[in-house]
Amino acid sequence: MKVSYEGDEYEIEFYPGDFSIPEYYLRNNLIFKEDEVKAIMNAKKSLTLFMKFDNKPQKCFHLQLKLALAIVPDLIGVLDESAEKMLPGKWVRIMAESKILPSAKYLFTVQAVSGENNEVWLHTHGLCRCGITELEILQSSKENYRNHYNLINTYAMYLIDKVGELDPRNESAYIGVLINRDPVVVTCKSWIEGLKEYKGLDLGSVKDRKDGHNSKTSIVFLYKNEEDEKKGKISKVSVYDELWGDNPIFFISDNETARMKALAMEKFNYVKEYSKNKENEIIIKIGLKDSEGQPEHIWFELLGFDCDKFKAKLTQEPYNDVNMKKDDEAWFTVDDVTDWLIYTKNGTISPDSVYLI
């Protein structure tokens, strides 16, 4: 079928068939309840729906979710074959019914494969459908793979945001800052070229690529300084393993910041509802403008509502001059909100995870 959606036309193909799923597809950043897992593992039939993504991958993914729900209103889940993960039915419904695009982070997964020794191989699934190379980090370790995961995750989201605007194998991206304030500048090389920089690989060598990871996939590297970038001198990601610290800064794009704000505002009724239970603790991120008009997004503790206004207390010292200090209180409206978290006795709820309630 051909579908006209928000000014663009898409060709969609679909067919019914049998269903089975590797159990590890359920182990991702979304939460499944016990009855959902049982229903999915017992399912025998499915409808496969596929389409070509254009240079608006988040819009295309959103359209797929909407179509899946329209065609199968009582679906129990969606298997995202490209990203090798299962999506809970309740999550699909809330995302499909939202006016806000899904985050770029839902378009891919980062898988970690560990060997007999300390070595870890990180690689993505799902980026190729977006017109982007898949990404890998080789010779990570059990001590550092979480920081490397954050790096590859941030880089993947950056590339989705820049689809059609840059060639990642020939251009660099400034995506973060180390604890010594040095910039994190990344690039990538095709796996064939990138493997030349490695010796003695236990994971990710040519022998591991006979049945996969042998097409459009690239190894992530760093430029340590401007001179290295000019000369094209790349360094392995592990060169910064002593400099990640407990809190390296990875950047969020302006588009993602705007998306998060729009979603937080759209789902703000959950904050109002859950504030009625005084056992819940709620924090709200507000964009405070400094003397130059630049926003600093900072967390406040919710104190209470008065009609459409709410009072909140600043939980930390601002970095910039925003005319407020820690423990100051002020009144705000939903237009000031950029994010929120609800801490309940059963877990934490964010605008992205309201499907849990």
C-alpha cells in the first residue's frame, strides 16, 4: 500500500506469517512484565510490516508504530528485527498515539559480547535502515564498557540527527567532554580498514565476521587533538580509559532537547496525578536562562500545585548566573518544563516510561 503521511509518501509492504523470537530480544532498555513475556513467548502468528526509511528515520519509525497499531489494534508487541529487540505492546500504543516523535535511541540497540578474558565487543543494530553505518567499539573491557556504551550510544543518536548531512567515515563529531575538560571528538572507519589498527583481537576479528558484521559497519575511533584530526591520525577509544571518571559529559542535540521538552509537556498530566500521593517524590527539570539568555536545564523538587502553576525548589547550585541558588523556591508553568521524574515505591517513571503505569 501507499501511504501519505505528513506531506511525504511511503510504500509499505506487509504479510502474515509464523512467529518465534530469541529470548535475548526481550533484554533491552524497555521493561516487560511477566504476563507480557509469557504472551510473547507463546505467540505463534505475526504480521510483518516493512518499508524503506528516508532521511527522516524517527518519522519513519513513528509511522511504522502507528501502522502496526492501526492494522493490529490488540497487538501484544512489536518485534523490531533491524534493532534485534522486542517492543512491549503498551509502549507501542503510547508512542503511536503520541504527537511527539520517538527518541533516536529507540531506533537501535547496542549489544555487548564478552569473551573468556576481560575483552568486550560493542556493536549496534538498527542504524543501517536509517542510511547510516552500524558502529562498533573493539577491545573494550568489563571495567570500561559502560563509558564506551555511552559514547557509542551518543554517537549513534548524533548520526541519526545528522542523516544526509555528513559522512561519518570522513568527518568528525564533537560529542562530549572528559573530566580534564578535553573534548571527545569521534570518527569511524570501515571495519576492513579499522581492523588494521588492532592486533591480537579475541573478539571482532575477521573470523568472527563470516556470518555477520561484515557489511556496512564501522569501528569508532578518536582524535586526541586538532593536530591529529588535521593529519587523520586516529586513536583507539581505550586511549581515554583513565579520563572518563564518574561523570563524563555527553551532549544531547538541540533536536533531542526539544523533543524531550515536548514529550515532558505532553505527559505532564502524570505529574499532576501522581503528586496527589505524598509518598511519591517528583523532580522537574526547568530551563533557567542566564544573563545572556542561554538556558541551563536544572532539576527542581516539586512542592505543590495551584491550578496551572506549580511551586518547586532548586536542588543544586547552577553553573551559570541564573539569579537563583540551591534551595531557592519559585513558581512555574508547564511551558517551563523540559523533563521530569516520578519516584514511586514501585520504581521511577519518566515521560518515556509512562507505559509502565
